[in-house]
Amino acid sequence: MPVFKTPFNGYSVKFSPFYESRLAVATAQNFGILGNGRLHVLSLPPAPSSPLTELISFDTADGIYDLAWSESHDSLLVAAVADGSVKLYDTALAPAQNPLRSLQEHTREVHSVDYNPTRRDSFITASWDDTIKLWTLDRPASIRTFKEHVYCVYSAAWNPRHTDVFASASGDCTVRIWDVREPGSTMIIPGHDFEILCCDWNKYDDCIIATASVDKSIKVWDVRSSRAPISVLNGHGYAVRKVKFSPHHRNLMVSCSYDMSVCMWDFMVEDALVGRYDHHTEFAVGVDLSVLVDGLMASTGWDELVYVWQHGTDPRAP
């Protein structure tokens, strides 16, 4: 299966929504504590036995923690950077002509960015300054800042169906549901007893959301009745860093963890763990599923490796 070696520690990986053979990787030097960052745009080879090839890369003075592909422009990427900036890149232009824009409003590290899949002109960023910000491509300043969390916001994710609705996951152990038309959050879910590192919406049921926590568990919630989770997924040995619902199957999701594994889950069955991949040799911190190719997975981690493979196969197979 295709593999790519990054010079820095991997933090996030995302498949292009436009090209089935393209993906991008966010990396940070020295485990993101201090040093530079690099954004890699990679191409899948025609044969699975060949390596991933780099199409272009962009360097930053600080680590890059997350990235998002534009849903409206096939060459546009948004990067979440450790210096508090949000940077826009056009992969069709040379590195010297990038970034197109650097948006400097967050006062601490930007940890997450998510592009609106329905409106397609806006994106949200989540930061360690305890806020989420809403941006559009055509404005040099944010449209709105959402401030209710009392500790770092690690993740924010748009609802796949409701244009104005998103969720945020925080170190204050809550997930909040927001509607950009409302003055404050519309729901607070005290989801875990420890920090919540990630959240994601189900792509087939817009009321289902998953949370991933330092407590080693993933919980699945129905926001119509959120007093208790509809499913609790245990199996990771350390904090769960990312969780992502499948774009092709209602009941499937993937996760990655500080236990160095990537797991596939079916949250509707009793034996929920349907696949476990132990190919990383350091913290696995980035995982994604292709929107265009059913079952195609990618992961990255602090071992400076990016893997792409088909679910059910060995990521390390030649």
C-alpha cells in the first residue's frame, strides 16, 4: 500500500473532495511543540505497490495542526497553524505565491479547521484560546467569534445537512451545538469526564454525533435525546485523538489514538470494533476516509509516515 515519509511529525490528513487520487497532510516539527510546519499535497500512484508522490508543499514558520480542502475550489486549502493564524493556500500556484491570505485573529494555537460542506463558502476554526471563529473566503476578517467554552477548543465540525449548525469539542469536557443564527450555543452535552478531543457528525443522520476523549472512549449521541449516549465504544488503550464517520456507510466510523492504532467501528452492533490497524509506531493523530472511493483510508502520525489503504487490507503490505 502507498506510504509517504514526511520530514516532520504528521498531524492531520484529508482526502480531496474533487480528486480521488489526491490528499493533503499537515505536519509540525518537534511534535508540534516548537519549530516549523509543512503542508504536503500528495498524489496516489496508479499501482498500489508504488509510493505516494508529492505534488507541492508549503512551509510555515510554525507547526500546522489541521487542514481542510475547500468545497468550492478544487485547488484551495485552509491550514490551522500553531502561531494562531489561519492560512489559505492555492495548490495551483507556486509556493512563492502562497499563502493567498494569512488570517491572524486567534490568540493561541489553531487546532482545527472545517469547511462548510453545504454552503461551501465558509469555514470554522477552533483554537486553544477557547473560541471558534467563522470565516468566509471573501472577507479578510472573521464574521463571528463563538466564546462559551472555558478551556481549549480542540475540534469543530459542521453538520452535513443543516447549513448553519456546527458542533465543538473542548477540553472543558463538553460538546456544544451551535446555530450561527443564534446568539449562543443551542445545546451543551457534558459528554465525558475528561477532555474531549474531537467530534464528528453522522453523514446519514444529522442528529447523530460522535465524541472522542482522553478517557479512551468514543461516545455516540442523538442530539434529540442527549441525556445518555446511544453507544459507547471502548477498545483504545489511550486517548482517542480523532473520530470520523464514514461518508458511505451510516453505521461505520474510524478513529485514531495515542495507542498508535487506527480502528474501524460499527456503532450499531454489540461487537462494535470491526477493524484494527497497528501500522504506526508513534501516536496516530490523523485519519480520514475518502468521500470518492468507498473504504479508502488514510492516516498519519508522529512517526512521520502517511499511509493510504483499502479497509480490510494491511496498510504496510507492499
